Amino acid sequence: MEKEISISKLIKFSSFLLVILQIILFSTIILIVNYPEEVPNLERKVTIIAIISIGLTVFFGNMFVFLSIKYISKPLKVINRDSEKAIYGNTVDIPKTRIKEFNTLINSVEKHAQSALRYSSTLSLAIDRFSIGLFFTTDRKNVFCTQSFFDICELDEMEGYYRYHEFQGFLRKITARPHPDIASTYQIGENKWVHVMTNEDKLFLLGIVNDSTEQVLHIERLEKERDFDHLTGLYVRPAFIKEAEKFFVNPEGKVMALIMWDIDKLKMVNDTYGHEFGDKYLVNFSEAIKILEKYGALVSRRSGDEFWALVPGESHMELINIINEVRTKIHETFVEVGEGTYERLKASMGIAWYPDDGKDLETLINVADFSLYEMKFNLPEINPARHEEVDPAVYKLLYNQEFQKIIEGDCLTFAYQPIVDARTGEVFGYEMLMRIFSEIIVTPRKLIAIGKLYSKLHL
């Protein structure tokens, strides 16, 4: 290291030279004034001496200014330039100068900075107890990061100060994979999530990072419980409608089929073999229709024994082939409902086509719903799924009004027929026969089916 120069000594030395010059100047003037006879040409000599003294004074003054610039201003520029690099990691190293006073000041600053770093480390340890990471900067040049910040974000760096551009690199790694639904939450690795909160101004930046994996997984579990049926794993009704609406955002050129199923034998399976096998029957049915998902379909459990699917495709023929594949899968599936006892899957199905039967989800649901019950209960021959100009609600209203007319009017008669024991000839009971006077609902079975459909019949 170069030898240090003391500013105070330099100033003292320069002042001493100036004083000597002034003493010489005044002594010469006094000598000439007191002994004029010994000094001829007094005026001329006084002028020369004065000029020389003034010149020397100016010269040494300029030398002093030059030295000040060289030994004071230049080190200040060096300090200002290198001070940005002075703090790195856990150390403070401000470059020394050739000026003693500056070095004394630098040593003092380094001591205070080291003390501040120790306090920062202490604060970092306290923050670590709360399992949060912290980063901050007040100048956008150096950013202090706690050890927990790196540990939580699975980075290999150590606690300390980092250049702002280095920190920006850390932040880009952390925020590369944001959560699709939870704000300011990012995926780290395969199964870890972190939440990043920041508060910033022009130069100030303060950020907190915490491990939010448990919270994210909890939210996802709640969303899954909300959106998916716990037994079959299919969408529930509200989630299905929400997701299905997205298919209609840009529907130009699309062909879709909305399919509804109603399981025909679930009540029988529950009553005969128990609800455990009824659930098994439902699960096997859901597995059969899940093959639609490979074609980009949404599949849902609408209610207890009813299921939905919205299937997109390029053409009607493509969708018909897909639907036939599912029908075959359902028909070929047998469910074990007891030791050595099997029941074939069986369900009624209704279909509505987009855009032929409707251009919005609600209309397609109404058409498919009506088509399903027409098939299931063998209702009159008009099929609204093949008459897009007819609103299926009209037909539902027709059946509803006819049902009310039959129940409230004189359209029903009953006949009682005795049941006789063939061995004894005794009457042990009576069979009640129903006669219906209607051109729309002509059989008791259809009347009961429509009553169930409109929840007006309780058996």
C-alpha cells in the first residue's frame, strides 16, 4: 500500500511556507524603509521584491490547490466509485486512500457498517423463527437477503447483500411459474409453493417470502371437494356448468353433443344388494363414461343417478362414433353385486346437438333433459331433439297441464277386481285397476312417470 499523506500536515506545511514568504516580504520592506541611503533605487527594488513575493505566494498557493485536488478530490472520487462495491455478502470492504484522515473516516464507516450487518443478521435470525424470508433495498443498488429467503426459495446462496441485478435474477427464477388462480403465489420445484409480497417505492423495496405449500394444497383440496364428486371423481353440477360455459365463448365452427344419462337399475341394486354395491354400480358407470375425457369432453355427475357430458368434435359423424363407443362400453360392463352375482350397467340416454338444437348451454340442457325422459318413460312420439324450432319447455308444459287435468278432473276411474285363492276359493284381496281418459297420457305407467318427473307423485 502506498504511504499515507496527512492533509493536516500538508496544510500546515503550506501555511508555513506562506508565512515565511510574508516575513521575507515585510522584512525587506522594513529594511529598505529604515536604511534608504544604503539601498539605492528604493522604489524600483521595493516593486521588484513585492512582485517576487506575490509571485511566490501565488505559486505556492496554486501548488496547494493542485495538491488538494490531487490528494483530496481524486480519492473522494475513488471512494464514491468503489463504495457501491464495498458491501457484499457479510463483509464490508471500502477501498483505502493515501490520505490519513480519509482512511480514519473509512475505518469508522466500516465499523458502523459491520455493526449494521450484525444487527441485520440478528434481525434475520429473529425472522427465521417465523419461517419467512426477507429482502430489502433502499437504493436499488444493493439488496439484503436473509438466509430464510434462500432456504425457502431453494437457492444455494448465503445471507447478505447482493447487487440489484443479481437479485433480479433470483426473483426471475422464483416467479417463473405462477399459480393459475392464487395471486402472488409461485411453484418452486415439483411440489412446493411460495407466496411473495412486496412493498416498493422509487428506490425502496421490501419483500417477504413464505412457504405457502400447505395453504395451496389445502385450497386445492377444498376446490376439489367443491368441484368434484367424492365418489366418482367427476365434476359436480355447478362446476360442470361453469366449465361448460367456456366452450361457448368462441363457438364458431364447433359441433358439440350434450349427453344425459339416467341409471335405470340403481334403486333395484340399492334395495336388493345394499348401498355399498349401489355405490360400486355408480363408480363403474362413471368409469365407463370417463372414456369421453380423452376426446376433450367434460363429464359430470348431475345428481344421484344422473350424469352429463359435453363432447366437442369436428362433425356429427365423429360424435356419433364416440357416443356409440361409450354406449358399447356401458353395455359390456358387468358389476359384481355379490358373490357370483353380476348386474349389467344400464342407463337411459338423451342427446342434444350444438348448434342444431340450441346455441347456449341452458337450451341444450332442456333439450337433452326432455330427450332423456322421452326415452326413459316412453312419452309421446314427438322428439324435440329433432325439431330445433320447438321449445321443449312447451312439451313439458303440455304434459304438466294434462297431468293436472287428469288428477283434478273426471279423467280417472278405478275398478276393483277380487283376487281369489285357487285352492280354497276364498277372496284374500283386491286389485285396483286405473282407467285414464286422455289422448296424450294413455297408460297408468306414463301417468306415474310424468308424475315423478314433475315431483307431483310420492309413492
